[in-house]
Amino acid sequence: MDLAEIRRNNAAALMLENALDELSFALCLGKDETQIAALMSPNSKKLIPDALARLMEQTFSKPKLWLDQADGDSQGQGPSFDLFG
């Protein structure tokens, strides 16, 4: 599994964890929905840029480099907060 796929899977986990669709996810990040949709497409080979990956982690209270971990949630690193809970 390459970094693009790992980041996309973890970003999808963030969306699921916070019950967000792509539009809501994009709005939380202050990004355009089409940009997020292109990055999150299952067939996309585009890499979520480093700056956006760090923004996702910060926005959703994940430790730095969490999005790059192949087994993101199972690491037990840092708190996991439901943004809308």
C-alpha cells in the first residue's frame, strides 16, 4: 500500500468517525469540495499534499503524521475526539 492510498484510507476514516460527507469535510478544512472529491476518489492516485494532511490531523485532533500511518486508529496515539460529539 503506497502513501497516497494510506492517506486516502485514513482521511476516509476521519470522515466516517465524524459522520461527514465530502462537502462537510471540505468545509471543515476550508477547502473546495471538488479538490477533496478528487483526492478522495477510490481510483485516484493523487497524493494528499503534506500541508493538507497536517491540516486534517490538526482539525480532527489527531497526532502529527497520523494520516501517514498504515494502521491509523490502531496505533493508540493521542486522543481521538469526535468533532461534533
